[in-house]
Amino acid sequence: MAPAPLSITKPWPCWFNMKVAVAPQNTKLSLSLRSSPLSLSLHRSPPSPLHCSYFDLLQQQQQQQQQQAPVVNYPRPEEISWSQELANSVNLIGTVAKPVQIKHLPTTGNSVAWTRLAVYKSSTQTTWVNLTFWNELAHVAYQHLETGRRIFVSGRLVSDDFKEGNNSLLYYKVVVKKLNFVQTRSSPVSFYDPRMAQNSPGLVEQRWQAFFANPLDWWDNRNNKKNPNAPDFKHKDTGEALWISSKYIPPWVNSQIEILDSKMASLQDNGRSSAVSFTDVTGLQLTPH
């Protein structure tokens, strides 16, 4: 049985009486007004859960914003049938780096041609891509492509496996299906601006490392310079140039050149050839410091 509320009655001006009912804690109090005479009474009500009106309002605002935000439905990609021509397809624009070579295959009657494409990432970064042409396109490439000419090719990226000694090597190439020339404002572009190579010590050192890694790819012009300002070494394909007198030459280069020259002299002393030149050296392995 619930306890009876405690009522307090106090005279009030203008014929008003106030009654207050005191209830236990955690109860909800209700306010009632009575007339003639008017009295104020508080009564005990069952407890109710605590609510925070601020967070309720914030949640309502977020829900309203989500409902008002437009929902964008992007179209679903369409499906296409699988095609050999589309598999690993690539499009490239670059510069022909080597003369096109062609070969006829008597057993199949096919013709295949190949070259390398220089794709420039920046003024100091170049990606080399092997290109292969077959049959009619092989003859077109062989007859019309020149070193230094800028072209567009479209084809498929494929990989080839071959063995070199006990090692199995993998390299990638593009089998060209479409070939176009790219319009230029001037004559065919050159691969290399010698002035840029002398403006960065790090770039110069990279060139020398490439030189000693593959010396057969460079011309040795030290003994047949027609112009004293001509480079000492020049790459056969890219035109990259190196000067021994450059102020940015790494300190280890001169000693490596001496080793290179001594190997050249030993080849001549062995009578391998009376006309042996730097570009005839085979099996030369030098490791830059």
C-alpha cells in the first residue's frame, strides 16, 4: 500500500490555497491547479527513464540531413565479351630508339620485325619498350620507321621466356597491331640534350654507371674528336653523352677507365685483331665503386 502524500496547506492571498504533496525520490511529480479556492498540489507518479534532450535533437538533425542529401546512382559498367585483341592491350607514344630489323621465317612464311621504343617519363627518366611487328606491319615498320622518329603504337603486352646459361630470364614486349606517326613541329627529336647531363651530379654518376655496365653500347670518341667540345663517350642508341673533363665526374671514373684501357691493350697484345676498338670488347665486366 503506497504511503499517503504529505499535504501542506498555507493561506494564500486573494483566496488562493497551495497544497504540496511530498513524494519519495525517483518519482515524477505532477502539478494540478484547483479553483475556488485555488490550491497547488504535487502528486507522486511512476518513475520514467532519463532523457537528454540535446543529444536527441542532434540525432534528429543528423537524420534529417541524411534524408535530405541527394543519393547519386552511378551507372554500372557494361560487360563486354572477352577478346584476344583486348587482352593486356596498351597504347604508347615514344621515340624509335634503334633501327628496325626484320627476319623472314621460311618454315611458316611469316615475317617479323623488331625495335625499341623510348617512352619519356620526364627529362631524366626513360622507359625502354621492345616492339615486335608481324607480317605486313613488319615490312611497313622496316621501310618507314627511322631512329629518332616519334610514333604511336597500339598492341598487346606479352612476355617471353628464354635461358641464358643456367638462368631463366623473362622480358616483356609489345606486339604491335596499329602504327602511326606523331606530328612534330620540327625535325625528328633527339634522345638526349648533353647540356642537361652536366647540370646534375647524381644524373652524371648514373650515366657513368650505365656506361661501365654496358660499355659495348657506347662509342669511344676520345681519339677521333673533330670538335674538342665533343663528348668522349656517346651512347649508340640514345645519344647520351659523357665527358671525362666534366666537373661533375665521380672520383672513381678515372680509375675504371684505366682498367678499361688496360683490357683493350691486352686484347691488342694478344693479336686478336689489328683493328680492335673499344666497341669490340666482349666479356668486359667492370663494377663501379
